[in-house]
Amino acid sequence: MAEAQLSNNQTLLADFDFRRPIVHSMFQVDRSPGVTDYLMGKCELHEIIKKVAGSNLYIMPAGEAVLNPLELLNLSEVKVLFDRLPQVFNWVILDTPPLLFAADANLLSTMCHGTVLVVRIGTTTIDSITRAMQSLCENNVLGIAVNGARRGELYSKYTYYHSYYYAAENAKAAEMAAADEGSDAPPPPPAERE
């Protein structure tokens, strides 16, 4: 979503969680017309894309509820849609159902250029993350995003490690920079170990 703040960087957030969609609620727009309506031929693509004022962000709500979302995602229209969207948008982000809850997300991951697994700190277990990664076969996984952390929580836990691992490196770099100032001579060869 940060990409949408950049100039001329059109970004689309599409709600492909047909079971429990939330994108329309987050942006206070109607759920329908949306993706399901387009896939069932009830409306045109331009009718389901809504621009968020003051940004380059566009959203595509889920649309009306359907009985079998997986069946709808297997339609050839989905592939056609995924071929069309990159022609208009620099970034297309799909919000999907939880990976271990329904097959929808696995199917969608095979149609995308990359997948970002989103986990909630303190809720998602290591076992769930491992099973999710295995279900994706580790194909096209770009990374894992962690949400639900309280302010300062991650910073306080990892500051120690950062300063431990990088303190010596930073000191050595500062020492070398100080030695290089005022000296055009090449650096001395490394000391030999005994």
C-alpha cells in the first residue's frame, strides 16, 4: 500500500476473499459490484475498480456472496483478469482467505507472480507457518509479513542482537575511515595469524 503513495505508481488492492471479505469495509465502499459480479458477467471491469482519494491506490471489492468460491476461481475469466490487470497497474495485491482454511489461496498463489504470507504475532504458530509454506511448495514466496506487533515490541527484542552483531563491524569501519583520512598510502597488509 505504501507503493500507492509514490507518483505514477498505480496500485490495486483486490479482495479475493469471497468467504469473509473486508476490503470494502476498510475503505467504506459497497461490497458489490465486485470481483464475483465481474467473473459472473454481471458487470464490466471498470465498474468494480474504485479509486481511493488522494492516492494512487485503487480497490476492487469482493462482490456479492457466492456458494462455491473455488469453482468461481477456476473460471477462465480469472486468468483473463490476471492478464489484464498488470497492463493498468504497477502493483496488484490480492487479499485472500487464510491459506490453511480454504484451497482458494493456494489456487490463487499459482496464478500470481509472488506470494507474501501474512502472520499475526502471538497468534500464528510456527507449525501453521511451516504447513502454510509447505502447502505453497515454497514456490514464488516473496517473504513473510508479520502484523499485530505492539509499538516497540519487535524493536526491544532485536536491538540487542543488532548491536551485538554490528558493534564490532561499525567500530572497525570507523577506525578504517579515521586511518584513511590524511593518508594517501595504501592500507597495510592484513596481519598473519600465528
